[in-house]
Amino acid sequence: MSSNNNQIINAFSLKSIQPKENNAYCSFISLYRAYHSPQKYQENTNQDFFKIEKVFLSHFNIGIFETYDFLYGYCHSDDEFKKWITDKMGKKAYLEAVEKFNSWYVGMVDCSDQTFSKILNADQLEFWDKNGYLRIPGLVNEDDCNRVIGVITEMLGLNLKQPSSWYGQHDLLQGIMLQLYQNEHIAKIKNSDSIRQVFAQLYQTDAIIANTEKLGYNPPETDSFNFRGSPLHWDIDFSTGIKYHIQGLVYLNDVPEERGALSLIPGFQHEINSFLQMYAHPDHAIDILRQQNRQIAVAGNKGDLILWLEALPHAATANRSNHPRFVQYISFTKL
């Protein structure tokens, strides 16, 4: 880690930051902007900081990509950063987030609670332990799924009855990922009690917070349009090692295998360490796995929650059906 970043972390240590003005002031905003200053940011970064960053982004309901875009491209002061967040959330929600984040940040909230609801049955837990992924059917109701589909179609200008409208460009659409975060219908699914209970049981604690995640839009391939998703991959920071981190998504419409279903290699969490030892770099290892074609497609219906461990190589697949695939990504951070 750079000396500049060390100084920043020391200057704003957790115990040295105290809430001010009746919890209306968030000192971490200054730390966060300083840490991500284009003049100071280094590739060799502090992993403890990134844990705090995740919780910060979750409390303030801002996405990491939109935040980096603003900080590195447009932001010139702490006040500008605060105003940008407040404009996205609204003043009332911003002040509530400041109070909650400050309480966690200075250690006033006890996050050691190991109690959690047991929503998954023994067969589901056995399948999870063996395969490292799980499909929980119908966890989100049809109306909530349709409302988020409506958010996506409105943002992208889609008419589901006119396939010619499915292939336009949009600044927030990167590949099949739609970087759209602040919306009441998105929030309703993200904050679902049932979804939280599933994650809490698998993490074995209720001390978790929903991450601010993206949406997904994957239209059918045509003679002039090819799949824009990533090939089989890991979302792992190999510099810090493989963790028990759960990734997830909700299918917002029915997704049979041919409609761009999630693919993954079941059970790979049991062999990833030995497999990686065979290769000089994880990039070489994933290239071999792509050639081996061991992944399966995880089909599902509208409202199904799909979860998988980060150790599982995974990817969306090309949509060869006659209708787009819509998803909302879901994950939680342990506090």
C-alpha cells in the first residue's frame, strides 16, 4: 500500500472519527474521496478499506461504478461529493444513512449477532454444501419482478412487442450490465426479508447488509447482434485469496437454458485450490476451464433467486430465445 494511503487510513481511523451535528456529518466522505483521488490512488490498495467501502456504498445506496465515475471524472471537493450523494438519495434518506453508517463506523452498533432465521431446509443446505450454488424458486412475487422489468424497459426505451427496439445503445448499459441503482422497485427486491433470510442463513449471521448491485439485460442474438457478456470467469481478488462470498441474482422473467441462463461449474469450490496450483496464473487456469466446457446452465422461472459461491467459475450465456433476459443482481456484505 502507498504511504499516501497509509497516512489517509491512519488520519481517519475508525476510533478517531466521531459523528458531529447530531449524526448529520459523515467524516468518511472526506476519507473516501481522498483515498480515491486520481493523484493518490495506487493499485496496491488497503483491503480493510475496501470492506468499509462496501458498507459505505450499501448504506448510501450508490453503485461502485457510478461512484468511481463521478470521483475520477467530475468531483473536485467533499461538498460536491456530498451533494452528488444527497441528490441521488434525497436529503431525508441521506441523513438517515449518515446516522446508520456513523453508528456502524465508530463501533456503536454490535454486529456480532449470530442469530438468523432458518428459511432453507436440510435438502437445500446439503445441495449448497455439495454444489456451491442453489436455486430458490418463487422467492420474489410476479408484480415486483414486472415493476423492475418496467424500470429497465423505460430506461432503455424498449418495447417488448417490437424486437427492433431491443438493441439500442445507452450510457448505463455496459455489455449486459445495466448500471442503474436508485429506484424504489429495485430497492424493494434488494431489501426483501425473504432474500435477506436466505443470505443470513448461509452466512450464519444476521449481521449483513445488502450491497448496491446492478441490473442485467440480455437480448436475443441476431445475425447482426452478438452476445455481449463475459465468458466463464471468477469475480475474485486473488491477491487476497478466495473467500466465502455469495453472489446472486433474481430472474425477473422466465429463463430457460436458451434464454441466456447463468452457467457455472457445480462443486468447484472443493477443487479450486488444487486446480489453481497447477497453473502459474488464474488467467491461465480459467482459460483451461473454458476449453474443458464443464459448466452447466441454471435455468429458472420468474422470481427465482440463484446463489453461487465466488469460487465457482460462472457466466451468463448467449440468449438464443425470442425474448430478452432480465435479472437483478443481489449480494450482501457481512458487517
